[in-house]
Amino acid sequence: MAGLCCYRPDRSRARLAFHAQPAAYTTEALITVIGELRRFLHGAKVTLVWDNLPAHRSKQMREFLAAQRGWLVVEYLPAYAPELNPVEGLWANLKAVELANLVADNLQEVLQATRHGVSRIRRKHKLLVSFLDHTGLPL
């Protein structure tokens, strides 16, 4: 699963993008996610804050990102700094609500519960902004 917390610089709008797939996120899969993010945000200019997952820093990804400079800037978080990543607030919230005590028979049930939580969070602007506030990062 991949979650992307999207904020306007003035915090007047926050959106949550979500993507799920059965396999691990490779560079190729993340390139697809970035394309979907561009459509989700209607081509708006974006600063993407990323952790140091190897697929985020691969040669293929660097080449792809270089070709996206007209609309996309990437800033990397320091190593081992999950407290600076707003998406960690998303995962913590889902684990505390929809996924708390969930006993699922299969991954589809986990995904269904997660999608339900994503839908809940999308409707709560203040909650989504709180994930950013908790990091202490300015926009």
C-alpha cells in the first residue's frame, strides 16, 4: 500500500491519495503511482517528500524524476526519520481504528478495511492536516 498526504501550502486543502497492489513497490510500480498522483492532482505542481526506500533512489527513478521537473520536485527525508513523514500518521490512525483487532481471513479483507479508513480520513480535513502538524515540518 502507498499513501500520499497532499497539502496546499496555505493548508486550505488537504487530500489523501491511496494506491494498493499485491506485490512490493518497485521503481516501475512507483513511477506508475507518480503518474496517477499527477492525474489525481490535475497536473498541479508538487513537492514530494520521500523517505529513503531504495526504489525511491534508484537510477531509473532518478532519470524519471529528472524528466518530471516541470511539475515535480522531490525532497528526501533524513535517514531513519519516520517522525518527519506525515504518512506515518495515516498508517498509525488506520492501525488504531479500522485495523485495530482486525482478524482477517485474507488480504482482501485487510485492504477493504484500509480503504474504508482512507475514505473516513479523506472526509476529515483537520485530521489529515494533523498528520503534517505532528511532524513539525513547515510547508
